[in-house]
Amino acid sequence: MGYIDVNGVSFSLADGRPLLDEVSFRVGEGTTSALIGPNGAGKSTLLRIIRGELRADEGAVSIDGGLGVMDQFVGHVRDESTVRDLLISVAPRAVRDAALALDASETRIIENDTTENQLAYATALADYADAGGYDQETVWDKCTIAALGVPFERAKYRAITSLSGGEQKRLVLEALLRGPDQILLLDEPDNYLDVPAKRWLEESLRATPKTVLLVSHDRELLARAADRIVTLEVGGAGNTTWTHGGSFATYHQARTDRMDRLDELRRRWDEQHAKIRQLVATLKVKATANDTFASRYHAAQTRLRKFQEIGPPQERPLDQDLKMRLAGSRTGNRAVVCEGLELTGLMKPFNLEVWFGERVAVLGSNGSGKSHFLRLLALGGSDPDPRAGHITSVGATLDPVPHTGVAKLGARVVPGWFAQAHEHPSLIGRTLLDILHRGDDNRSGLAREAASRALDRYGLVDGAEQTFESLSGGQQARLQILLLELSGATLLLLDEPTDNLDLVSAEALEDALGRFEGTVLAVTHDRWFAKSFDRFLVFGSDGQVYESDEPVWTESRVVRAR
């Protein structure tokens, strides 16, 4: 079925900073391994090295079998491409190259219908068939039916922008899991998927005979689908890996045991080092007074030198120390009131009251209107008070949300919006330090020293001079949360906030929300994250909006509507 063997891979960034240091692990035939680690530690970079996009400074990668790849940012493609273009992009190389050559040949014959171009087109058709293009279209037909509910012939020229992020992800996953490639590299495959689709992915990963290496921070998916966990750990001389040979269910205890063992090995090494140094010092004094101790003194020196040359045992990996301080402040008792609210074409009218301090998880399938609902509140509701203003995480301009009925914010309620896709044109080309130092319409700028301290609390200070678009998805998410902290928002509107956050960051966010003096509405498909909420607002597939006493992930269950 194929395997991946990563042996001693090291890699430095363009500015000379070491990123990876002698990374080694193996993904065995037919197994599913999860690669986890802090945001910005180099997970996506490592995948690019494995797939051959980047050249490692040292080390080697061995791959046995065809390689299929899902990029991290599949799910918010916003260009002019079509469904067919997306499927071609993840097809086996021979099919991909033949399809692109066929497209180019078709374009030439349309522009200039000469005999030469006709012959070239006929050749391109034959090459496409020889590469297995038509066989692949049969597979794509099954993929579009499964992901979009329509056959390939009807879907192939549909614009990608007409698909939700979850539909884009599901389509690519269907193509890769059904395709001929024996090895799959999946970077954040669960992002944008609703819970039924995540469950489908978990079942598919358990059932597939393919060899899979995936990057994910979804704790439920890790627990249900991964056979082993490869952790990219932060080190002073570059990041290294440690492999837990079991499932995520035993991962935390195994990691704690490992850290205790590393601490114990270092303690013993320090004790032995101190004893040998003391022995050398003692023998030096004795050798000065008595020549008979000279040979023992020199032997002790040699022992100390060899001991130091071998060096101490592996250092304990650096711990992430994130301090998210979402403060908020007191507002009116009723933070959000909806009366007969209907988002045009998405849902039926519903009523809702959210009280100060409540944590409301907004659940439902993709495309049901959850994100539109949060955007409407971020705009200040249906009739915003111009004196109150509104806040988004970056001061972005939000498009109006067509609706009928009423959505009102309470007294002193200041909304702060976290955007799922991290699409913030105003931040492109700007460094993190510049973003915090200059401020925007919604928040004052910080002195450079204060800005650096704030970035340090969020684990972003090393990237202070990086531009926003150069950050990993998780780093961009952390910056958004920091901007919310600085904005003074009292109503947090979070659209899939944990999608790109690493495990430590997600837990830090949960802790910060627990201490936040204000109200939280969060759209989420993160089953672990949803456990920390006390109310659940469900956007049903039939257009009904109702409340449930517990999370609802499928429409088959019975709930008590309020």
C-alpha cells in the first residue's frame, strides 16, 4: 500500500532561523498517522518537503507509492476555477498533465481552427485517454454525486465559489479516497466540514487501505481515526518529532510520562556531571600535594571531557505558554434579542433571547445560515445604533445580510467578530507589529514594546516582522483573537474559532472564554469545544431554528424545542 519514511530532515527559513532539526518518523503501510504540534512549528512545511515542493537542508524522505495531496487552504477557494479544475488539481500527475494539455489544445483550436491544431487536439484526446482520464471521470462522477448530489456532467463547469467550504473539502476528500494514489497527505482535512461530514471522514479513514498522514487539531477526529500520533515539538535549535505509537486516547498520559522521563534523565545527568567535576577538583588538589594522585587526576579529566562531549540527554521540549485575556465588561441583561428574524432564503422566522454572560453554541449543517446570522449581529443587528458603532476583529467591511424581522443588541453591547476564513484584505502586506502598533478604526494602536508583549502572550512574538498572509492558519486565528481582546468587545461572535488552532491554543481559548465577562455566540463543528457551552441553538436542515439541551449534530434525533 505504500509508506513514508522521513529520516533526519532539517530545514531553515529564508532568514536563517532553524525550523526543523533532524525530524525522523515513519508512516507504515495502511496506517493513519496524525501530525500535530503548535501553530507555526512547521507542520505544513514538513508536508511540502515530503511531497517534494521544498528541498530539505539535510536528511531524506523515502516514499513508496503514488502520492495524493490535500492543501491546507482547500475550503475557501475564491478564484474563477470550476469543479472540474478542482478535481484535476488533485488527480494523479499523469491525468493532471494530460487534462491541462487537453484544455490548452481546446483553447488553441477555438482561437484558430487550423489543420495543425485539429491534429494536436486529436493527439491530446488520445493522450488523455491513455493517461486514464476517462476512467478518472468515472471516479469523479461518484465523487460529485456523494459530495454535491449531482453527476459530474452537471457539476463539472460549476464555479467553485458557488460551493461552501465544506462542499469543497468533501469533494477533494472523495476524489483522493476513491483515487488510485496509495499514499495521502491531508493538511487540515476536517476544516469546514460539518459534524456528519467529519464522522464520514473518520469512518473513511478507518476503512481505507491507503497510507495516510494527516495534520489535524480536531480532538474527536484524532481520537477516532488516528492509529499513531507524531508530535512536532518546539526546540531551541529547531523543531523535532516524537512518535506516540498508540491512539489519541492514551496520548496525553504518554506525553506526560515522557516529559517526566526526560526531566529525570536530565536530573541524573546533572548529578553525575556535578560528581565528576567535584572529583576532578578534589584530585587536582591532591595531585598538587602528592604526585601519586597525578594519574588519577588525569584519568578523571579524561572522564569529564568524554562525559561532556557526549552531552546531556534530550532537552525537554519548550512548552507553549499562551495567555489569552478576553476581558469584556458588564452590559445590559439582554445581550441579543431576535423577533421573527428570517435570513432571506436560509431559514424560517425565529425568536431568541440571549442574556448577558451566556455561552451559546450555534450548530447546524453547512449552508444553513449560521455564519450569516453572526455577520448580521456583527453589523449591529437589523437597526444598529449609529452611536454605538460595531467592531470586527480587524475593522473589515461586512456586506449587508438580507433579512426580515428584528435582531437587536442590548445596551452597551459591542460585538466582536471572528471570521472563519481569515479573509482580511486590510492586513495583507502588513507585519504583526505594524498591525498592533498602528491600530485601526476599532482600537487604538499600541506602543511597540506593548505590542511585542501582547504578541508574546499569544506565542506570536517570533513572527512580529512577518506579514499576516505568511502566517499559518493557526497563527492567523490567534492574531484574530488577540485583536478581539484589544477591541474591547463585550459580545464575541466566533465563526469556527478552533478550526486552525493547535491543541494548546484551543484549550487556552476555552479557558479565556470561561473568564470572559460578556456574552459568547460561537458557530462550531468542534464536538470537543462545544462541550464547554451551556446553550445550543440549532439551525435545522428544514429551515427551522430551535434550541436543544445538548449538542445536536444530525437531524435524526429528537430534541426539545423551546
